[in-house]
Amino acid sequence: MATLQDTMAKQIPALRDDVKEFLKAHGEDVVGKVTLSQVYGGMRGVRGAVCDTSSVEPDKGLIIRGIPVKDLTDRLPEEIFWLLCTGSMPDEGSLHSLQMDLKKRAKVPDYVWKVLEAMPKDSHPMCMFDTAILCMERESVFRKRYDEGMKKDDYWVATLEDALNIIAVLPAIAAGVYRLRFEKGPRINSDPNLDWSADYVHMLGIPDPSGDFARLMRLYLVLHSDHESGNVSAFSSATVNSALSDLYYALSAGLNGLAGPLHGLANQECLAWVLETRKKFNGVPTNEQLEKYAWETLQSGKVVPGYGHAVLRITDPRFDAFLDFGKKYCAKDEAFQIVAKVFDVVPNVLKQVQKIKDPWPNVDAGSGALLYKYGLTEFSYYTVLFSVSRALGICSQAVIARAMGYPIVRPKSSTTDWLKKTLQSAPVPA
């Protein structure tokens, strides 16, 4: 049995040496080019960052440490965190060690609850969740050790301590926010006999007599755990982390980005469209009705939520996982039936729209309907669920960045005037 700390301590020296030699041999080699449209298009597709925890391939989807996410759907989130940090799955003893370590760290400071209780009753759940993380910054091991003169080679050790302390309390904080914000009654104490995701479900207090909701949450937390480092939440966190701000600052910054409508709110919009469809047709529509409705949606200038992806050109394997879950556990639910039927009908409609490059569903097309089915009906809370999961990836990326000694993120910006002068004076290709 090995601890996560010991496992990483054995790996990191060799990883540092490997990157050092790689840079020495190829430091001036070109890895890509940047076009003007990318400069003005939010740097879409520009290769300018390193992320060893995961990659997203257009024809494969999410791959975590070399393993397709479809092959990880029966794993626990704790196992995924170990995998993200080390590149391998923990054995039974190591998993148990990590779980016990997290339970020892799972006490939420009392002042966090006082801060949340002092917030306006109509505060957004994401604001409450992010505020709780940020106000715990006083607990940062990294900041304390940095102020004491910690060696640079040990930055990752203190960052890992922060990561474990944060991950340990996130389920209790997220569940506490849910019960406080939506007036569900007193907070529910953690059950030390449950794993990380099952305990989260327990503390939410949503009835789950069959255990199916706990199964769904375990799957949800695995599927949303990481997604490269270029998305808004991961990139924002990495940028803040690169300034040697501690992980409480960095994670909170990234999750503030996750709260944006163009990032973490997508599953809410997808579910809203599904429920509107059910209301319009007083139940599950026929294929013909759904096809006509999809065309009406597109012709009105709107999109079918949950379809298309910035990178993928296939059905998102995470959607496939949710679809398989729904077929197994809630095939009779009308909202899920609509999700499944949309998958059968809408891609064929979107293929006929010339400008649409990816007619296939992404993960958000199905997750909301499943959450709704099991009684989690408060749309504004869904991004908190996303945040609990994504923290696994953000925290592991932060630890690795500190271990490898990556520098502060500082890309060069250009004025529009400079770009015009530079490009307009360049020779036109023959």
C-alpha cells in the first residue's frame, strides 16, 4: 500500500528531468501557428499550454491519463483523482488510504457556515459555493509554508495538502449550500462509512431508496472531473495558480468562470429545452413532431441545446455513458425518453445545416434530465455539482504544475493597430 504523497514523490524527480532534457533538445522547435481569426476568436485551437492529466481528441473524446473516459465509468471519483495525479489507478490498499485521508480532513470550519448563513437568502448557489472556498483561504498550507521560506522543489507538496483539504470538504460544503439555499432543513452530518460521492448524496438529503441516485452521482462526478486545461475554469485556475496564489484562490477563480452561461450552465439550458418539449407535446413527441420542432427551433435563430462541441466531431462518450445509465435505470421517465429520442432525430436534422460542423450531442444533452428525474430539480444548483467534480481535475493540474515548476502564465497581447500594420504590410501569398 502506498500513499498518494509517496507515490508522487517517487515520480516527480524523473518527470522533471525528462521535461528538462526535452526542452534542452527542442526548446526552439515550433509546435503550431496562430491565425488572426484565432487571435480574435478567444485563442480557440491555439496550442499554448501543457496538460498531462487529460486530453480531448476530436474523434475519441475525453481521455484521462491515456484511458478513454468510457472505460472509467465504473470507477469512484477518488480513484480518478489518484489517476489524474499519478497516471495510474490505485490498488485496493492505496485507495483505502486515500479515502481515510480524505475523511480525516473532512471537517468544515465553523466560520464557513457563518459566512454562508450571513449571505442574502436569494444568493446564487455558485456564489455561495465559491465564497465558501475562498473564505477558507486562511487554511492554506501552501501560503503558510511559502511565508516560512519553503523550497521551490516542495511547492507541490504543500499544494497537494491544499488539494486534499479542499476536496475532502467539498461534498459537505456543496450539500450544505443546497440545504441552506433551498430551505431543505438542517445540514446533514457526514456518514464515515460512505465513499466520497455516496456521502455527498447522503448529505444532500434527497430520498434515494434504490441507491440509483448515488450511482448517478458517482458517474456524474467521474465524467465531469477533467477536460484538458484550455476550458475557462481550468485555464483560469491554472493562470492564477501560476502566480503562486494558493489553491483556494486558484480554484475559486476557475469556478467563477464555470458559473458563466457559456461554460457550466449548459446542462440547465438542455434540460429546460427538454421540459419545454414535453410541455408542448403533452408528453413524449413522435419522431415526426420532434423533427419539425427541431427545424422550428433552428429557423427561429436558436440552437438545439446540448448538440455540437468546440472540439469533438463524434457523440461525446460522456453522453453515451449517461444514455446507457438512463436506459438501465430510468427508461420509463418521460424526460429521459425525450433525451433518447432527440438523439435519434436531431443529428439528422443538424447534418442538413451546412455551417454546423458537429451534429452530435455533448455531455450536457443528457445529464440534466437524469438529475431532474431523481429529484434534484433546482436548476441553479447544477453548476455546483459540476464544480465539485471539476475540482478534481483543477486541483490535480495545480499540483502537477507546481511539481514541474511551470512558470507564470504571461502570453503576449497585441493591439488591433499593430495587427493591422503587421498583416497589411506582409506579402500576399501567391
